[in-house]
Amino acid sequence: MLPSWEPLWPYRAVLAVDARNFSALDSKGMQQVNADIPPLLTQALNASNVSAQWKRRMFGQHAGDSYVAGMDPEVLPALVGCFPDALREVLASRRAETPASPPLQLRVSIHVGPLPTSGLGVPMVHTHRLLDDDALRSVLNRANPEITNTAVIISQRVYEDVFESGCVNGDVLPAQFMRHLVKVKKFQQPAYVLIPGFDWRLADPDIFEPLDTTNTATEQSAPAPGASPQTASPAPGTVSFSHTGKRGIQAYNLFGTGQGQ
């Protein structure tokens, strides 16, 4: 007697978005954001050259401040490489066209995995865990909403599939993504964060992880002979820039803490 088995469900690319600070809006504002999200996504995906695949999307679900849908995984290079910047531009146009309304900021998560036509399954749960990541929320909370309107997180599987394939994906580079360990409830997996147009080398490397204050204090209490004096390390989540001259570091600018030297 032959063993029985079931075919694996088709792989689906899962795209989910969620609006920041939705609960702070009044009822009319909530209705407007709810109505705006689907056409904004359509505009951005059309600009990413995946309009035909978007029309054939599966298990589309639209809640008050969010939207999630599945597509064929062949679109992953476009979702990772073209869609984030297209969405940023669409949201910027919305802000310019409706200056009286609060700017809309969207968190985006992208994952891939086997899912039935209903969309119910572990990959869908993981897509939402990525979207709920505290660090992703924190990035938009710190940002100027009129400048930074999009924050994207992709699973490690998506990152590897897109960049190891060598497929053309617009002009996005692997270095534009910051690796980060996501911890939400029992979910714990590495993922990659993208802020369209942002160079992570300009950011404090501890933006996603707390500093080891014990080691930092020990290291700063006994500077090496001849070393240039340093200011205290910025608080976690700040972004720091420095200017270096002939005598070492001349100035620091810390953003996110209200400090500057």
C-alpha cells in the first residue's frame, strides 16, 4: 500500500499594510483613511508595474486601518524593490493634495509561504507579526510624518529569495535593509527593515537594540591614551551624525532626544 500525502499549497507573496495612529483620528478621519488605503495601494502597485498581478490578488482583507492580500511570488522583486518608493511618492502626493488632513504613514510587511485560497495559515500569521514589530512602529513614531511616510519590513525568506535570485528589482540594494530580530508574542525571527531613501549608515547602530550600559560605562571611564574625547553614547533609538576635523570629532548632532552639541 502506497503512503498517502497531501500536495503543498501554492506559495503566495503576502503584502500587508497598516496605518499609524489611526485611533487618534476622529470618525470622519477614520472613514477617510479607510477609503483611501485601497486606491493608494493600487496607485503604488500600478507604478511598480504589477497592476495585472494586483488585479488577480487573493484573499484581500480590508479592515479599518489595514489591508492584506496575496499574490503570486513572482512579484516579490517588484514588491521589495519598486513598491516601497512608489508608495512613499503616492503618500507624499496625498499629503500635498490634502494639506488640511494629517499626513498618512503606513507600515508595510512582506512575507511568502504556502497558503490555501482562504489565506488562513502560518505565513499569514507571521506576516502580521512582522507588521506588529515594536521597532517598525518606533521608526514611524520618531519620524517627521511629513517626510517619512513609509516603513517596510520583509521576512528573511523574502530577503534571501529576492537578493540571492539576482532578479532585477528596480534599483534597491541589500544594504538599504537593516537586519533586525523581531520578537512579537511567541514569534521570534530575523527580518529586514527598509525606510525608502534612508541610508542606515547614518543611523545609530543601536537603533533597534538597547545599549549595554555596563560595558559602555566601563569603556568610557578609561579612554585609551591619546584618544580623542568622546561625548556620551546617544540613547537607544536616536540617530547621530558627527563632523571630523584635524583634531578629531568636532561636533555631534543627536536627533530623537532633543539634544545637540
